[in-house]
Amino acid sequence: MIDLQDKRVQMLEKSLRKLGFEKSALIEALHNAQEIFGYLDNDTLKYIATKLKLPASKVLGVATFYHYFRLKPKGKYTCVVCTGTACYIKGANQLIEALEKKYNLKMGQTLNDNSVTFLTSRCFGACAMAPAVVLNSQTIGFLNGQKIVDSVEGLRNKDEELS
Ligand code: FES
């Protein structure tokens, strides 16, 4: 379900407006959405289809045809680290290094237990909280390496307690 209060959705809407909501701008729209969200889930694809007045099947077809586009990752949760300018300046790389070291993986990969997929994005509108991450759809900011690892661990532990 698309949340219109979500800054990322507002950014996507703005970028679609800039493209004049043109059907021919579909690839650019998908590209922008992936830059904002880190991946393309069904709700985002449907949202783009509605805004560009295209059949959802066409939008899904294009998104799946091009390998560049990343559809919803296999992890139960996503941890999307912003690498936009403000976050980069405030140390996004340290967050990435801490996560890659802790979990012995690269961004774009998923933990072996499929609990979390780690991704990057290019600005999701939380620059004032840089460096920022969207973890399980929640934007958290003013992070450092330890804090982001703790947040991811907190999420994973919560899951274990419930199971
Ligand atoms: S640059 Fe990271 S949220 Fe804008």
C-alpha cells in the first residue's frame, strides 16, 4: 500500500511530474523510483502505472525485462542505506562498511537466513537526518556504524523473540 505521507512517495510523485506523467518516460520513471526506494515493489509499480496511465502488466513487463531493475528483494526486511550527497558527506560509507563487515556481505545481498536484504538508494528525502537509512520501511537518521548494526540486530532479535 502506497503511503502518500511517505517522503519517498512524494519524491517519486515530483519526479513523475517533472517527466510530465508521459507514458514514454516509463523507463526513466522506473529508474527514478529505484534510485529513491532502492528496489521496485508491486505497490510502486502499480503507482507508476496509475500515474502514467499505463496497464500494470506493461509496467511490470518492462521492470522484469531489464536486468538493471531490482524487484522486491528476497529478504523479509530491507535495509536501504542512502548514498546521496548529504548522507555521503555525513558518513554513509561508514554505515556500509560496518554492515558489510558485520554480516560479511556486499550491499545488494541478503543474509543467509533471508531476514534482511541490504541495498543503497540515492536520496529518499531525509537529508536533514543524514546519514539516513530506511529500515523495514522506517526512516532512521543521525546514524553511525554501530547504531545501524544495532538497529538491524534489534529487528532480527525481535523477530526471533516472536517465533
Ligand atoms: S542525501 Fe540521504 S536522504 Fe537525502
